[in-house]
Amino acid sequence: MKLKQYQADTLAVLRRFLEEARVAAPKSAYEAITKEREQAKRLGRYRADYIALDGMPGSPYVCLRLPTGGGKTILAAHAIGVARDSWIEKDFPLVLWLVPSNTIRLQTVEALKNARHPYRQALDEVFEGRVRVFDIADFTTIRPHDIRDNACVVVGTIQTLRVSNTEGRKVYAHNENMEPHFSAVPKSTAGLEQRDGSTDKVGDPRFSFANLMHIHRPLMIVDEAHNAVTGLTRDMQARVNPCAIVEFTATPRFNSNILHSVTAQELKAAEMIKLPIILAEHDSWQNAVNGAIASRAALDEAAKGETDYIRPIVLFQAQPKNEEVTVEALKKHLVEVEQISEAKIAIATGDQRDLDGINLFDPKCPIEYVITVEALKEGWDCSFAYVFCSVQKIGSATDAEQLLGRVLRMPYARRRKADALNRAYAHVSEASFGAAASALTDKLVSMGFDEQEAKDAIEAAQGHLDDTGLFAPRDKPTPVFRHTVEAGPDVAEALASVVQNEAVSVVPKEGGAVEIAVTGRVAPEIEAAITSVIPATERAGFSEAVRRYRVEIKDQLSPAEQGELFKVPRLVAEIQGNLEFADADVFMEYHDWTLASHPARLDETTFAIRETARSFEIDIDGSRVAYQFASEDEQLALDVDVEGWSPQSLVLWLDRQLRQPDIHQSDLLKWLTDCVGHLVGPRKIHIAALMRTKFILARKLRERISAARLAEQTTVYQRYLFAPEAKVEVSFDNGFEFRDGMYRDVRKQRDGRWKPRKHFLGPENLPAFDGTVDGEEFQCAQAIDSLPLVKFWLRNVAKHPQSLWLPTAAGKFYPDFVAVLNDGRVMVIEYKGALLAGYGVDDTNEKRAIGRLWEENSAGKGLFIVVEKQLGGLDMRTQLLRKLE
């Protein structure tokens, strides 16, 4: 299962944190990463100082925040391999996987044991199929060879281990079946709970599951971690003695060391969730039910045009017992009043579980309506759920967000052709739209949306908007051109076939007339198509109506909506006689290089091993990594021969760890053989020592490979762009073209009262700035908007697939702003703010160099400038004016 980009990015941040923590300690690694510009922007209010685990400051503890629907469990499965390679550094780690309920525990165990499930496949790929999964209830079936020869995952609930008094809890109790695990464990081992009672073994360690965990120091994965943060949990963690804790949740506590935060917009862009939510409020619960049924019918009709099978489902949230609209009352209403067949209705409550054993994705399944109160809140998942209808007041419906989470998931994680199938629907009974929208916003926030995302995710159903409500229109209405021509049904039919555009509607009227409606701009091609079909006698009147409409709406439409051309030429370079996009990755495709040019003969200053009484240390580039022996059987000297440990076996293991798509395996094997040969030969490091430290060695060599590749990229980047013989041009033929709607999936700048006059996409579609609402980037935008010579400008969103970028040796550089001047020239603007971690002089100089190259080769059509808050006594606006002189 291929991960979405935001999922891969999340794991990359986790890997980087653990790698840094291995050398620089968790606190330093966390603070270095979260202060970087991109991470600081992502975390926003979640950014805080690192809080170490009580009594375990050396054990990394971080939380990854993903909104509901983001795939937390699949990421947790992949995180085990990441932690194995970057922190745990032994072939087969022990994992304690904690979940918030028994329902989810059983589902997780079932999925992890199923070889065809993506969760298990993620583990099998990393550990080559050597994986054992245990329910915590079956911990006595774990054997020493399981832990020695396999990655072992034990799934339990947080409540099983979280107790103030361990008496009577099986996981803390002495169990003779666990004795084989403790045969080589010294009685004096610190931290183990002791036996008590009237036996001759009083004072000896208990043969317990908790002590087993303590000895092997498991990786702790915590699902829905906001349920786990209590003082008792900290006591439990000390008993388990985890080597690291990675939490996954949509709504983290602020003391959870939040390392990475994913936005709901990223989930929408990745086609993981349905947004926006179309909210309809009704004056009675009966009307809300009827509206939900109507929505499902419309969606069912839309689904008939899809390639994949989709059967839209309504989730009804009934009232609890002893209230008016109970599960039974709601079902009776559906059958008797709405005439819904009983075969299409399922009830899912604690007492009645009609969905057990039912595959809702089966085309033969008749179920279209599911009634529940709260039973679906744990683990139930069907992406065919499209419509949420609550007969409770949504503000007081405590489990509404759990049901909404089910409704938001996108079928097959892929956008549908019919736009109606890309949205979710909510029907509620509230006093006003403002009250309903406010309550729904609160539910979304509790699901992991931030407050602005929640507001942007809600739209009113047609006819349900209260102009005085909390969610009255924030954006100006789109104008509509309407014109009626005298024509018969044949003209209407011809118009419908010729003008196939969702912005155009053709409606026959009584008395031999046709109404033509165009939402927004009437493009020249649309005007021409309509003119070619309508009667000749009607053409002059139609053209005059279009002319007047264009004059009337000129100030209502953004430059993008008016069809203004906004194209920025792309930098190209000649390679082997052909012009290619200027991109370091493209350059490398034409560049032959081998690792042999970058030998990895690690000297004493870059890689050294020292053994002490109960640990050994590794020096890497002056930083020290310490390993503690957990038990006596691990205290194997670093200079003894072990069967199967040889330079050849180490090379083969490193080859599996370090394979790269752009490096031939034979070259890699030769390079690794030379590296290992140098370490065991001239360096005289025993092979046993290298095998014990192979993960650190692999990391060091991976860094060497990355450095070698970057060196080659820098060389070829300089050759094709900056060398005297380089042939560089800018080309409009394949330039960056900006259009209306290009940033629909990014967060908008909603705060503050300033509305730009010249933003290409309009003031309502201004992407959010880095920093505060009145921060430096915001001030730079104001300066650009005020320039008389600027016709329109765009806030260029970093890393967006439709944004402008310029090449750097290591990747891509996304300038902050792009503007079109009145004389047709294009100005590219990068704002250099206060220096943050990871951003410095070299970074800015490289941006200046490539920007200057683009400008010099633009034949006077392009300008590039790096703007600072103050430069030589000049403010931002004056710097821009000087550039335009």
C-alpha cells in the first residue's frame, strides 16, 4: 500500500527526530526540529518545550497529530520499522501497541495477524515476514525464541496496564509459565517488581508480563494517545520501561511533545476525506430525517456514473432510551412514514448488532441506512457512509464527532467524477443555522481540525443559510449572467450539446423561449459557442447583453476569474543538444557517477567504538552514542568470534539497508566491501563489534551516500547552469501557468481586516502567510499590493504542485510571491525573514544566484528580488520600488 505524501512526510520527520536523538539526546533533537521554519509553521500553537518522561529522560517521547481519517494505524505500523532502524537498532524489536478500548484491541490484533492486510504487510516488508503478533490476553504464549528471532507486537489496552494498585492484574502477576524468559536475568536487576507473600522466593523478580517488558525495553506505540495522558500512565510507563514512545492522535494534549501536525486540508488534497460538509438545519427531527433520505437518493443517482461501485449510506444518530426519538421510534418512522424497506435498515447498538458479519462494501448488501446511538464510535469503518443525520441536538450529541469521522472517509481514497460524491452531508435539527454550524465546528475541532479549518469545512445546503448566523457568507457571491432568447426546443437541445460546461445552464421556457445562464465570467469561447447556435435574429441582443454584463461585473471578479493570463517562464538548460527543464533531478539523469569516486573509509574521528563494563560507546563525528546492556546475556564482548558474523554477512546486511534506486547494486556492494574491509583491516575493529553497531554504521554510510549524491548534484548543477559553457534560457512554452481555483486545497488567510486589491485569485482566496496575521510576510504582501506598477500578484504556496519553483542543487526553491506588472513583465519576489534554524546566509545566496540567472536570461521579461525587512535603511516597499526603477 503506497503511502500518501503527507504520511511519508510524517514518517520522515519521525525518522529524523529519532536519528538526531540517538546522537544529540531526545530533548535537543526535538527542539532543533520543531524550531525549523516549516515545522514551526506546521505546529503553530502546538509548539512547546520538550517534556521528558519521568525517570526516563533518555527515552524519546513524541506525539504525531493527524486528524480523523488520516490513517493513524497504518502510520503506526510503518513507524515500527522507522524506529527499528533509527533508534532501537536491533533486527527484531519488541513492540507494545496500546489502544483505547477492547473493541479496537481485537480489531487491531485481527488486522496485524492478517497477511493480506496493509498493516501486516507494512511489517512483513520491513522484517521479511518474521513477525509475531500477540493479544495481551495471550501473553503466556510468548516464548524466548519468538522475541529473539522475530519482531513481536503485543496489542493491549491502555487500561490493562494503567492501574494504581497492580494487585490482581494478570499482566503484573507472577506466572510460572513465564519462567523461561527470566532464566538468565540477575535477581538484582533494577526496576523489576518483586515477589511477595509466604514463599521462599520472596524478593526475587516476578515472572510477569510487566517485568518481561521492563527487561526488553519495548517500543511503545499508543493509539488515540489523548486518552492515555494521566499520572497513572506515567507510573505504568516506568514499570514497562519503554525504549521510546510514539503517540498517534487527532486531539493531542499540549504536554505531549507534538513533533508533527497534519492538516485537514492535506487529507482533502490526498483524497482521504470528503469535504466540505454540506450542512442542512431543519425545524423538526422528521424533516431532518426526510432531508437525509433525499440526500442519499441524489447521491445514489450520482454514483451510477462512477466506475467503482458506491452505495451511499446514511448514519442516523438516535436519542438515548427514555427520550422521544429512540432507535425503535426512528426505525418505525423510516418504515411506516418514509416507506423504507426493513431490509435496507440496520441497527448497531450495544444490544442489537445487525452489522456483525456484514460486508457493507458487497454490491449484494441491501443496507442503506444504519441507526445507532454511539456503538459505531469505536473501530467501525465504512467509507460508503455519506450522510450524517442526528435527531439529537448536535451540540449535546456527545458522540456525534465519532459518527462524523465515519462519514468523512472517502471511498477508495480517490476523488470521484461526480463532485457531489466528494462531499459529506449533515442533516440536523437546530434552532438556527448559526447554532448548528457552531456546534458542528466544535465537533470537527474535537476530531483534529483546527478552528479555521473547521469553519472552512462547513457549507450551507441550498436554502439553509441564515445571513445573520455564525457562518453567514464570508465570500462575495459569484455573479450570474442570464439572458433569454426566442428559440424552440431544438435550439435548447443544440445549446446543451455544444456548450458542455458546468458553469453554463440552458433551461427551456414556456412560450418558445430559452434561458441561458452562465455563472461567473462569460469566456469568449463560451460566447462564440452560444452565438453559433442561437437564431441570427437573437445574436446582436445576446452580444450586447454579454458586453453590458462584463462591464457590470468587472470589479466583482478576480483577475483569474476574468480570464487574465498569468504565466511565468521556466528556466531551461541545454543538455546534449536538447533543452531540458532546469532541475537537479533531471540533470542527474544525464550524469554518470559511481560511489567509487567517494570512498567510505571511515577514520577514527568519524567512527570509533569503545567498550566499558556494562555498555559500549560509538563516536560519530565527535558525537557520542551510548548503548546500555539490558541483562547479563547481552554482555557479549566486542572482540569474540560469533558463528555467522563475518565481513561478508555484514556487507550483505548493509546492502539490504542501503539500496538506492539510482545506484547499481554491484557498485554498492563493491563500495561496502571496501568500507568494511578498511574497518576490519587497517582499523582493526573486530567484526563482532561492527555487527553489534551495524545500525549506527548503516546510518553513517547512508549519510555518506547522501553527501556523495549531493556533491554530484552540485557539480552537475553548476555545470549546466553556471559554467562558462552552460546554455541557459527561459521558456514561456512550458512555463508555470496560474489559473482560477489553483489553490482550492490550501488554507486561506481569514484573519484580519485587510483585503488585497490586486491578488490574482481575489481577496477571499489569499493563501495563509507564515507567521502571525500581521507578520513580516503579510507586511511584504501589503507592500506589493500597494505598488502602482503592479497589475496583479500571487501568494506562491511552497511545495504545491501548481506553484512556481526555481532549481537548487538539493531540490526546489519556491519564491514567496509572483507579480505581473502593467507593462507585462513578471517579478518574482522572495522574502527573507528573521533567520530560523536551518536557514542561513548560504541558503539565501543560492536563492539569489538562481533568481539572478533566471532574470538575466529572461530577455528583460523577468525581475527577481530578495526583499528584507530593512536593507541599507530601505523598508520593504522602497526596496521593491528601487527594483522597478
